[in-house]
Amino acid sequence: MKLYLTGSVASGKSTLARQIAARTGIPCHSLDEVVYVPDPGAPSGNRKRPEAERDALFAEILRQPHYVMEDTGRACFEEGLRQADAILLLELPLGVRYKRIFTRWLRQNLGLEPCLYRPGWNMLKAMFRWAGDYDAGRDGTKKRVEPYREKTVILRSRREISAYLEALPSSGSENTASPPP
């Protein structure tokens, strides 16, 4: 099974990817960690990897027989969409995502949640902007997913996400099973 989870910032991609990995035993990959590496000396607390390094790491993930990957739908990871058995597009309401953005930011500033960046005011503002850009179609994610609509599952609520997770095979099952529709 090869799953690609995408959607707006704070839609629950990372959480769902970890839950799927725990349930199925399939390795989970956050593509933020393929793009960025921690760098305490950088103003943002991280730096972008060189493209060649990023692309080599991504190609290594794609060679695996099974994976769960999550990302905001960056164009450089288009091949992941093409190769995925299923694409999960998380589209929770903007208000839910705004609340999650603020809660995450607070938790990160209190040291209760790790992150690859410095969670300052600029990052908080950027996350709110990115959430709005997603809804307005300005980030291109929905457009990149559109050619793969036959294998795309859109999850719009916590209930739909829970139902999808419950329908997955558990780690005791054969992991090559198809993902649920």
C-alpha cells in the first residue's frame, strides 16, 4: 500500500499519517523533513536541503514497496501523487484549521510539541495565510491532485477520518491490501 496524504496546513495530515502507520505497520514519511533540515543557526531554525539531496531522499521513499507520506502538495513531489495507490485529501473546515494552527503554535512555544522551525509571530501569520491560500486555490494543491481524482479520497470531517482509519487493515493483515475507498 502506498498512500499520499495532502491538504492544508493543520488539516491533520501528520497525525493521520502516524495513525495509519501505527495501524498498518507501514513506514510513515513527513515530506517536510525531506525538504528541511534543522539548523539552529538559521533565523527560521531550519534550512532547505539542496534540491539534489531532497530529490534523492524522496526517490528513496518511492522505491519502498509500502509507505505513507504526507505533505502540503508541493509540486516537487508530483511523482508521489502519480505512484500512490490512494491519495487522501484532507479538507477540514477553515475554522477547525485556524484553531489547530493557534493551538499548535502555543504548544510549540511552550515546548510541548516539537517542530522543524522557530514558532514565532511570523510563522503564526504565515500558517494562517497558507490555510487561506489553500482554500482559495492559490497554493495549487487541489489542481495537482485533480488528475488523480479516481484514486483520491476526500475526507472533510473527523468522523470521515475515523471511519477511513477503522477500515484500514491492521498490522497483522497483509499490508499489500488496497486502501479503503
